[in-house]
Amino acid sequence: MRLVIARCSVDYEGRLNAHLPLATRLLLVKADGSVLVHADGGSYKPLNWMSPPCTLAVEPAGGPHAEAGAQEVWTVRSSKTEDRLVVAVHEVLHDSTHELGTDPGLVKDGVEAQLQKLLSEQVELLGEGHQLVRREYPTAIGPVDLLVRSPHGGTVAVEVKRRAEIDGVEQLTRYLQLLNRDPLLAPVEGVLAAQEIRPQARVLATDRGIRCLVLDYDALRGVDDVESRLF
């Protein structure tokens, strides 16, 4: 992984256009080819990024970029679309490369991992006609717990938690922003599935168009007959 701290401006051009004015930012170039632009804030969420497969070309600045004071220009092009991320680097404050090796991945706690497995086997709980595509669907910013195909041809990304709080909504939002850039998956809807969903998380999820699904662990395991309950 290459870490570059630089004064730079950033432009995303393609299906959507976005501009980040000149400021000091962290640029991450990962071994999978992804490039992410971070600020010193916003938690884990990058300001902008390009997901793999993509290519990075670094050239001396010319034209308007050189006139504005840039030293070099990074152009990151998507291999699937015409989208590109253009980073005009004015000053490099730090540049280092580190070998991280193979990551073992996130190890979920026992109940959460079991919830994910059980829901993957009972995706009809999301609605009739839903079909599992894959568990732990890989992305440049981490694996999506479940990727599911809806009966209408769209895609559903499911984040599974034992107890869902605001950070779970933020995490799923980040996945949805990334996945919806892929024309083979879009449109992608989100479902936050958990044994308990905090009120603040439910309000935020609803505001962002994310559906909430409360999971009954015992019913999923088949040890509780919900139809026979008195209350």
C-alpha cells in the first residue's frame, strides 16, 4: 500500500462530477488497484475514490494544472466505464510504500457470524423471490455481509449486526455508494438486519432509504416456533 500526504485538488469525472478544492489530504493506493482520497475527518469514509479494476497514470502537470501550481497529475481511469479520478498534486509532504501481506479478514463475533450464515440460508426473509448471490461479497473498502438479487432484477446489500447502531448505517451507506457505481449491480438497495436496531439507527436508515429488518435468532435456528407464541 502506498501512502501519500499531499496538497492537492481532486476532480471526479464521469457518471457524476465532483470537485475537491486544494487542500492537504491522504491518498491511498492499494494493491488491488483502488485509489482513495481521505481527509482528516469523516471517520473511515473517503472523500472520493476509484474502485478496481482501474489504472493509475502519473504525469508532470501541464496546462491549467501547471498554471495553478501543480507538480504532477494522477489520472485514475475505470476499466469498466469512462469514469476517471484526476488528482492534481501541488506538494508532497509524505510518500511511503508498505507491504501489508494477506489480510485474514474480519472475524465477527460468534452470534453475528451465525446470524449472517442463517440469514444467507433463509434469504426469503428479505421478501419472496430474493436469491443469494454471495456471502462476504468483496469490495475495495471491505466485504458486504450478503449480496442478494431481488425478484425485480436489482441488487440488495445486507449488513448484518447483532445490535445495529448509527455506525452500522454509515458502513452500509458507504458500501451502497460504492456498489451503485457498478453498472452490473446498480441499482443497489440496502437492508440493515439485526437482532436489535437502535432508534437513532432506524431513523437514519429510513432517511437514507435503507430498509430495517429485525432478526429473531431462535426462530432463524428453528428452536422457536413463532407461530405458536401467545405474545
